[in-house]
Amino acid sequence: MSYNSVSDFTLHYNVKEYRELEEVFEIRRSKEGSLPEFHFLLALIGFDNRVRIPLSENIPSTDKYEQHREFSLRTMYDKNQTDMDSYYGIITILDNLEQDYDKVMYDWAFEKTSTNNKSFFELDNIRRFYEYMLGGIGILHKNVFKYDRKYVNIQDALRDIIDNVLNKYSMSNDIEEELIDIDG
């Protein structure tokens, strides 16, 4: 059986915007229970807009609190392996629809560290997912706060964004229900 030797991830790009989105989605208060779905939404938005930011991208902040955001992917991946592998694979498949089916499905979409002897972030599916995730941060932030910061307007903007991107790719409403479970 193949497995992934997972590495943790530190976000250095659009950290302030990311933290504001976390608050809207109540990610931190929910003990990061919906974090995989949130990252998938960001990656799907980044992919949909063809915005892919290199993992090495760093936007320094003057605010010490906003310098970085760390994720224990080792813990999160262990708890959500099936979902996360699916999310990594979906983004890779969508991004390679014009490529050879066998190559995409068997070599790239579900690539593992144990089978390819690469580090976690050297894997094409992982790198691609997180680059699109970074690309989705600014887009989601801009759209969530496009009217103002009032709860009702944020809620309307979230529903529009999530409905649009999930429906466009025929994704499950379970993801939407997991993400839009916020109270006013």
C-alpha cells in the first residue's frame, strides 16, 4: 500500500487576507475541522481563475502577527487522508484535461511520496493544489468583502461564490454545507 510522508506547510502569501477568511468561515474556532474543504475551495477558485502562485512566494507584512500561518498537515492529513487525496487529485485532473488520461490518473493525480521517492511538496499533485490554493486567497477575499463587512452581505457573497464554483464543476453540496455553517 502506498502512503504519503507528509510535510507541514507555512503560508507566507496573503496571510492577512487568509486570516480574515478563516474568521469568516470560523475555521480557527472549529478546531480546523473544515480546513481541508476550505483549502479545496481556495484551490478550486484559484484553478477556476487560472491563478497559480509559486509556493516560494512571500509577501512580507509589517504586522508581526501576520507574517505567516502554519498548518500541521501531518495531523490534518492523517485525519482526512481520503478527502485530501481526492482534493489533490481533482485539482490535478481538472488542470490536465487535455493530457493523456493514463498519465494524469496513474502518474500525477494520486502521486505518493512512497511510490515516487519525492518529498511531499515535490509531488505534482501536492504542489499544484497548494499553488492554486494560494491563488484563490486574494480572489475569495475580494469577493467575500465586495460589499462591506456586514454579516448578511458576507453571507450572500459566500453563497454566490461557493454555489458558482461548486456547481460549475459539479461538486457535492456536502462541501458547501461544511463551509457555510457560520452563525451571525
